[in-house]
Amino acid sequence: MLDYSLLNKFDPYGLHKVYDKWPQIAEENYNADFKQVDFENINHIVFAGMGGSGALHDIFSAILSKTNVHVSIVKGYHLPNTVDSKTLVVTTSVSGNTAETMTILDMAKKSNCKLIAFSSGGKMEEYCLKNKIEYRNISMYLSPRASFPSFLFAMLKVLEHLIPIKKNDIFESINGLKALHDKISYHNLDSGNPSLELANWITDIPVIYYPWGLQSAAVRFKNSLQENAKMHAMIEDVIEASHNGMVAWERKSTVKPILIRGTNDYEKTKERWDIIKEYFEQKNIEYREVLSIDGNILAKLVYLIYLLDYSTIYLSVISEINPMPVNAIDFIKSRTT
């Protein structure tokens, strides 16, 4: 049985305490006095960042998906050749020292695109100040992945004139976090906690199915399972999986299917969910569903990410693993230039 003493024992850095403040952090950063930008004549936005920073950009891509602005997500070293004077490049590195993102920043600076950078300091801040690049410093909370709400809502504020989302939708998403907090907080470690319930259910490698619009929540969940719980995880688009991945269930497996669903998924997607659930039930394959709340796309995504991320903290403690260290990443970074 998970209790407060076990949380403190296996999460001595207090990652769970930072997660518990996510609604407050989101609200404070959106209301903070960040200078906004309004780049003109933009038809292409490139978001460049790795890990937790890259997951932030997936959300911006989802918001922009129904506009005429072309969006490119870069998680690596290469800037698209389509970058031109009508392109805005947004580089984000929570630590400010991500090698891949610093490479993109340098490439963008040498092109004729428009450019803005976000970090909590580090090499990125130094580079931007030296080269007079538009830059915003945002607070990091213990680790890049725990800083999700500070960066997301600060960036929404700074890029407000470029991101087609209403203030009411942003406030709705923050209120959704507040309401969810009361259910999933570590102050509520009983059977009614959906994040804790999910964590107790995950006993082997999960495969996470998602519809296209909720991809960013699935990617973030996979990443957090890997970083916090130190376990393998897979993600699959539910429609694409219907043409390949589902065949793997013909063989007996201990993999755990998790279905991430939106309350108003496209009608054909809803039909597909029903078919897949019918298949699982016929094959006696146990699965779990995680539903978004009603509302705008931002509200749905941050709700899902909060619920799922918190479950990975609980899972790490249940597994007697400290969620904070990422030794494999540190090893790779120590040998990366």
C-alpha cells in the first residue's frame, strides 16, 4: 500500500511535491509579466527541442493543426530546408544546454528566418544575449520534465499573438488542472485516485494507443514512464495500429494495453475504439481506458498529461525506484558534444 512515508523514501528529491504544484505553477507563469512577441508574415513555425521540451512543442503543433500555418517539429540536429524569411524558429531547452537544440539555434541564426528561444538559463541564454536574439528566461522546477507547466504556460503567454487559442481556453485548462489535482494528489492516496489506480495496474510493458489529436499526451506518457519509472513503453496511433500493430495480440503477451481517448473523438475513431475493445474482450486481454475531459484541445491535453505523469511517479515509488535520476541520459550527455 502506497503511503506518504514511501513517497518520501523513494522520491527523496520531492518530484511528487513539484507535480502537486502544477496548477499553481501553470497559473503563476501565465499571469507573469513576460514580454510578448508578434512576428509578422509567418506561414511556417519550426519548434525545436528534445525530451520534455519537445513534448511541449507537440502541444503547440496540436493547437496549430487546424490553421493555415505549417508546423515542423524538430527533435534532432537538422533545420528543415524549407526555412525562409516567413519562418519562425522556436527553440526550447529547459536546461539551456541541450546540444541538439543549440545546434538548431546556431543554424537558425545563420539563416534569414525569425527566431525566439526559451530556457532557464545556460548556454542558450548566453548565446542569445551575445547575438541579440529574442529570448525569454523561464523558471525550471527541479527537472526539465517537472517544469512542463511553467514552460508551457509562459510560452503560451509570450506567443499569444501567434497561437490561435483564446484566453478563456487557457483559463479552462488551468481550472481543469485544479479540479484534477484534488483527485490525483499525493494527499489522496486512496482507491479513488485514478493516477494511483493506473500505476497499480501497470505491471509490465505498456503499449499506449491514441488518436491523432492526442498524440502529444501519448508521447509525454511514454517519456515519463521511461524517465520516472525507468521502464520500457510503446505508443501506437490507434488507426495505424489497426493495419499492423494489432496483429501482435494474436500471440500471448504480458504487454499492457492502455487506450487514451478523447471525449469527442472523430466518429470513425470512436467506432475503431469499440472494435478494438471488442477484440480485446474476446481474447480476454485486460486493458485500461484513460479519458480526457470535455473542452478545448489544450484543456484535454494538459489534463491527460497531468493524470498520466502523476501515475508514473506513483509507479516508480511502488517499484521502489527513485524517479529523479536519469543516469543513462547523463552518460550519453557526458559523451555528446
